[in-house]
Amino acid sequence: MSDEVFRQKFTRIKGLSSIRRLPRLGKIRLGIKKVTAKGKEYPSETDYFVCPAEVCRVCGQKPKELKISFPINDPEVIFPQCYKWYGASKGLKCRGNGVEALRLNEETGEMEERTCPCELLENGKCKQRASLVFNLLDVGIGGVYQIDLSSYHSIVDINSGIDYARALLNDQIAFVPFKLKRVPKETHNDGKKQIHYTLQLELNITARELKKRMEGTMKVFQAEKMQYEIEAPKEDVNPVYDSKEDGAVIVKEDEPVTEEVEKEAEVEQTTNNNDPASQAQINLIVKNVIASHLLKKAELEKINKLIENGLTKNKASDIISWWIGDKQNNVIGERAKREAKETKEPKPGSSINNAIPYKGKDDGLEINDPNAPEIDANEKPKKAHKVSKGSDFISDEDLGGVVEVAPGVKVAELDTF
């Protein structure tokens, strides 16, 4: 009897039994990663959604439009957005809303409050980021998919689409059909015209369907006192670390890439990364840096020592940038500087400014010119004027004049001869 009483009375826990959690089924991306011939990865935007296999089987390999709905009404859950900074790590170090932020204190491991934004936003290390969480109507509504984005225009357009629908539907947007599209948009960054494929959210119902919903004949997820939430991701990962294991699409670059793209790939691959250097980076250093005759002995020993002790991706990137340079930022690499210097500097003895000092006996060369003055071969000069560079030469006036010993060839008229 007592068991029956307990079973009927205590069947729910306050603050726990009312929670409903929706599982995450996968991630949809807005681009792929390409690999250059030198093994460097760099992000490449696409004009279509990059989807998991189960989505591609239904929506096609390169869909530019997805039919979606939102599992709940709360815009802060289905489209959270904030400033994020990852630093040199894979995980998140700071997040803020433009007024206040929580920053990780690496000494204590605690999150501390601070003002937002800060200098990290100004120097480009911190950036606005958002995640759109939704159901795919053609695939299944048993869980949600997620798209991570950082485009200013995409964030504004999606917020606009959500708020427009909420205004029409009295905030009840759960399981209302929408269309999510990739739309070409002309942008201007640093004076450069570019085309990017931003996201656009459209309400996909007719006026009749809207009326029915307003009348309350198509209510869904309206249960009172229910708290719905989305399954938390395993980790808020720095986009730089998005890997094939996580679902990223990585392909080899078929066409030759420009030097600018190579540098972008190099920076993207190695920014804020203290992992061991990749084999592609080491091969590049060995082939283009260590093998160069322009490298100094001390530099060679230092680089070899770094490789032996375990070269990091950051350090490898520093070496490559130092030697090759950065064309985008007008930074000339050390190799180019030394090559230019080597080209300008003539070989010893090739010009008057690079003359070789006199160190031995007469080489026996004769001037076969009938106008040349006769000189007694047995008579040795009392003193010879030795030079090592152009500035050591004495003027004609100090020498007492010159003598033309051959057409266009003049020598000092020394009183010692």
C-alpha cells in the first residue's frame, strides 16, 4: 500500500523533470578547407551548404537552399551570438556582449568579469560569432543541426528574419517552416570589391497558413512550464582547428594557387598553434631555407637545433615568414634581401671599387701598346701603393698626374718608376 502511495505522489522533480533537451545531429558548414601543393590548409568559401552525408542524400550534394524549422521559440537559444576570443588554444578563452565579458584567468582557471569590447577586438583577435540551431524538415526533426558563422551581414539578416516571423506569429515560431538560403552579396573590405555568399532566412508559409496559426489551430510546443534546451556541444572549438574528424571537408587544390593564397594558407594553418610542426612545413624549411647558400652558419645551426628539439607550428611559420616574406603586408623576406645584395655586390676584382690588394710578385702581364713608356724590367719600384677599395685611391693631383698607357687606360705617373 505504501509503495502505491509513493508511486502516485512522487513522480516528478521540481526544476529537473520539466527540462527537455534536444540532441545535436550534426554540423553544416559554409565552406571547405583546401590543401595546397605544399601541404598547407586554407579555408575556401562555397556558394552552397557543406552538409553531412545523411543530409546530402536528401538535399543533394551542393544545396543552396535548406527547408528548416526551429525546435523552440526562444531566439537566444536558436541563434546565440557574442564576441569570442580563442587565443593560442583550441578552446574558448573569452566571450562578451559588447558591454561585459567573461575572460579566463589562466593562473587560477576561473572566469573573471571585465569590460567589453577591448583591444582584442580592435586588433582582429576577437570576432563576432553566432550559431544557428534548427531542424531539417526534409531530413528529420528528431534533433537539430548547427551552422557556425561570423559574417556581419549573415547575423543581421538572420536576426531580421527571426524577428519578422516573431512579429507575425506572436513570438510562436517553433516548427514553422522557413527557407535558409545562400545569397551572393557584394561587400567592400579595405576598398576591395568582393562577392560573399551570406545567409538569408525567409518565412515559408502562405497567408492562409499564417491565419490558421494566429487562430490557434496549429499550435505546437505550447505546453506550459516546460523548459526546452539544446544539447551543449562537446567543446566550443576554435574554427582554425576544424578537422576532418569533426566533419570538415578537406580537398586537395587542383589548380595552382597564387602566392597570396599560399601565405594565407600558411597563416591560417599556423596561427595560434603550438602543436608540432607538420611534415609539410619541415619539408618547406629544409628545401627552401636550410638548402640555401645564403643562410649563415649560425642560422643553420639554430634551425637544425629547433627541428631536432621539436619544432612547433608557430615557430615553423615564423621561420618561413622570415625567410620568404609576406607579400600581402609588403614584407620582404630575408632570402630576397640577400639575393638582391648578392646581385648588386660584384665579385672580388671585378671593379675598381672592389679591387684586390696587391699581395705578391708581378704577374708578368705586359701591355702590348707601342705608345706605352719603356720601363726597365730589372728596376724594382721603391714603393708600391696598395689599395683595397675605391676610397683608398689617391687623387691625380697628389700623384703628380697620370699617363695614358693604352687607349682609355691611365695609370699614375709615380716618381718611383
